[in-house]
Amino acid sequence: MQICSAREIAAFVQDGDTIAIGGCGWGLNTPETLLEAIEQRFLSTGHPKNLFIINSLGVGDGEKRGLNRFAHKGMLRGLITSDLRQIPSLQKLISQNKIEAYCLPAGVIQQLIREIGAGRSGLITRTGLGTFADPRHGGGRCTNTCKHQLVELLHLHGQEYLRYRPFRINLALICGSLADAKGNISLEDEAVTLDCLSLARAAHNSGGHCFAQIREIVRTGTLCSRSVDIPAMFVDALVEAPDQTIAYDTAYTPALSGRVAPAHPRLQHEPAEIAQKVIVGRASQELIQNAALYFGPGIPAGLRFTDQYKAMADGIFLSCEHGHHNGQLLGDVLYGAAQGAEARLSSLDQFDFYSGGGLDTAFLAMDEVDRHGNINVSSIKGRMLGPGSFIDISQNARKLVFCGLLTGNDSAVAYRKGKLKITRSGSHTKFAEEIDQITFNAAMARLNGQEVLYVTERAVFQLGPTGLVLTEVAPGIKPKRDVLAHMGFACKVAIERKMPEHIFSAL
């Protein structure tokens, strides 16, 4: 096994290479030392140029690290990812049509790479139908410079499917905790496992190479075979990076890797705004015992603080796309990590569970909603954010509870004398006649037999046969004045009840 410097690995990268990169979020399991070396070589020599990069879950620090390192003029030809929220430099290139950019569901990207490694003819799935990943709605293309049709529509046994086409991977860049001198790699000290194995396998079986950044190289025979996540045969060279962290600016800690229970758990922030408390309080009424659940980032994460959740926690199976089951899923810059998890899968295995319909209920955020019940979370005000795992989860869970404010984030409410008062209505019409992009397709949900609720601080809607139906309002709320007047379209009103008053009693 070759043990190289990061500079030597950077010198190996060729102009025009297609590179699959591990890592996610704020630097979790990210080969940052390798990415930095490649960037420095380009800044010094102008090479490697015209690169095409793939990363499933998006990785960056909102400024310079992660995929932001590829944003220099001429360095990047194109990319495939699911999440651009932490990669503003690439968002800018996309808005200027400077590169080929494709946004696809995170799980689809990981499953496609697995199919590439297995030598199969791409990924055939229903995930993405009716959304912007569907070739009838753009095929995930984000810029006018896109030259490839990565997705095609198939008809099999009377049903529609999408085929995501395979491609050759020249290099895989991954990150691990320990490796022996032979090249066997363990991820035992990482906060997440992600899809490192499938990246390495896909590069190897494509005739390419896999390079791994490792915190420590140990003597061969030291690693227990059960702790080896990536066998040496898939790895071409190691780079030792003793200063490697578990995430950007976060040192290694056994509590984050799952080796020990946390002695001092990191505290999540309980929702402070009354509107958010109302939303999660009402959403919590949809919790059921012995169910497989998903709480998405943003407002849905606050469900963990509700009395309903606390009373049922021992009988709930909570997971996230990064592979954790139960425990305390973290947020902010450590989103994707967990403390005290009961099990940790690879993210690829987790996505297989999700795409197979394993989730009973998913609680997800919503940014824009149209009259049909379609939702957009991926492109807001012309800014491409990407879907992340939203499509994989929303299209396959049995029940969906979307959570969000009725109007913009600058809205405010108060609860006085048993009534909810709108003290400031938001400036953004979130329930709009048209939305920029379809990230959730309501017609597909009806076809799949999914139950769908839309929970706001003022009212609750259900997905009916032809679109949204207003079914509940908060105490003190006038449907016409406080709800319908702030929507960009008319919807059916079939109010069955008020939102439960005990939700408001603790405000």
C-alpha cells in the first residue's frame, strides 16, 4: 500500500477527471486535506482543470472549505450533488450558468454509485417521479450549460420509473479514522459512515483509483476484521492526516463516534417562537407508538421537545438519513451526527430503508406550497439549494406531515385569553399560485396512497382529491381573514375542528 502526501495525491489528479467525494454537512467524514491540496495545486499551476465532481449530501462550511474549494475559474466543469446550502461559491457559478450543475435526490445519488460499482445499467427507481428530477421537469439540470441527460423515463409493467444513467468514476476521495499499513480502513471514530465503501468500490470497478485520508495508520493485523469498513483491495493510496477532525472545527470525541455514551450531552435549542411551538405541538398529535419516524431539519426538529414525544419516546423508532437510529440527533453545524444512538448504518443502507417504504411518518419542512399541494424546498427566489434527502423521504414515507409558517419567517403571533392573535403577518406568500420548483409532487402522493397534512401556526390543511383542503384553525383564528386572505389561491374549506386547545395551554 502506498502512503503518500496530500500533495502527491493532488499531482495524480488529471484534467477532466470525474471525482466522487465523500463527506457531508459541516465537514463530517470529509477528506478536507486532500481537497485543500487539489485546490492549492490548481491555484499554483492551473491544473487539474475541467473537473466533474459528485458528492451525495453536500459538504462545505458556507465559505471556503469542502466543495467550495472547486469554485475557481476553469477548475470545475460540472457537478452532481443534492445540497448546496453550505456551498455558496458553487451556487454563484450555477446562477451564472458557468458550470454543468445537476441536483438529484441524495439517496438516488448514493444508490446510483452503488449500481455503478456493481456494473449494472444505472438505477431504476420511482424516486423523483413528478419532481424536478423527472426528465419531463428538467431531469435535475440546474444550468443552461448542462450537456447530459442523466435521467430517462421508463415504462415497466404498466408503471412509470426513472432510470438514472451510470457514468465512469476516475477517482474516489474518502476519509477514514484508522488504516493498517496494508490499506484496510476503519471508520470507527467517525460520526457517520456515509457511503465510503460504495464510493471506493465504484472507482475501483470503473478502472479508477481510490485515495483515502486517514487520521492514523497502524500496524497490519492491529485492526479487528469486524471494524474494517473498506478492504484494502479497493484502496490505492493512503494519506495520513493526524490533525484530522470529526467535523470542521470539532475535535474527535468518543461520544460523537458512538464509542461511549455522552457524559455531557450537547443540548439542542428548543423552539423559542410561539408560532413554531404551535406547529410542533399540533404536528406531535400525529405521533404514534412503535412507528418508524423521521424529523427533518428546521421546524420539525422541535418535535423532540413536545410533551407528546417525551411521553412516547421509548416506543418510537427515530432515524436520520446519515444512518443513526434513536439517540439525540444533533443540529446546526453537527447536523448528521448523533449522541447515544442505538445503531449506526451507512447512509446508503438507510436510504434503501427509506426508498423501500420503511418510514411510517415523516415530519418535514415546507417553504412554498401551491394550490395542488405541491411543495418546493429546493429553489427559493431563484437560489438553488437542492433537495437533499427531501425527495427520497417524502416520496416513500407512508404518511407525511409538512410543517411551516403560513406566511414568511418575519410573521409573529401571540396567544392571549385563549385565542391566537396575528401580531405581524409575514411578507412572503408561502402558499402561492405557482412555485419555482416541484420538490414534492402531490399527484404522486395521491397515486401512492400517502396521507398528507400541512401544519401551520394558524391552520391545518389536508391533501384532498384535487388539492388543499382547510380542515382546522387555531382558537381565535378567522379562516377568511387570517388564513385564506394570506394565500395566493383559493382552496376548499371543510373545517372539522379547532386545533386542540391543550397545544396552546403551555405557551
